[in-house]
Amino acid sequence: MYVNYCIFNCSCMMLKRLNSVAEVTDINRITQKAAEITSRIRLSFPTFWNALHAQDLEVMYFLIEPLFIRANALKVRNTSDREIADIITRMIR
């Protein structure tokens, strides 16, 4: 009985350690994705990146990038107020 308890206890400790490794791996993957997206936006849209950077938000951009892509917000240049309103409306939907 004691041997089974020891094996179970060791297994639980190993699972906890594996979960910690998985969490670190997930954090590294998220950080890498954020860095890649930040680099891409800096090269493709430097004015937009500068505006984000001025507010220390450039690294957070990866969280909202899917909204920008879905609304085609990054393809538009020299937009009117109406076009900006349309982009925001598409982002909300």
C-alpha cells in the first residue's frame, strides 16, 4: 500500500513539473508571436507602430491584430473620417 502511495505521489509531482514546463513553453510561444507581429507592424506600418510605441502598446497589438485583419483596417491608407467609422463598425461586428 505504501509503495502505491509513493508511486502516486511521485507521479503527481512529475505531472506538476510537466505542467510548469508546458506553461513556460506557452509563455515563450506567446512572447515570440508578439515579437514577430510587432516587428512586422513596425516594418509595414511605421507610423502606426510609432503611435502604439508612444503609448507602450506595440507588444499588446498581437491581441487585437485579428480584428484589424478581419476589418481590412491595415490595407487602407489616407482614410476619410467616414472610412475610419466603417472600419470601426466592421471591427465591432
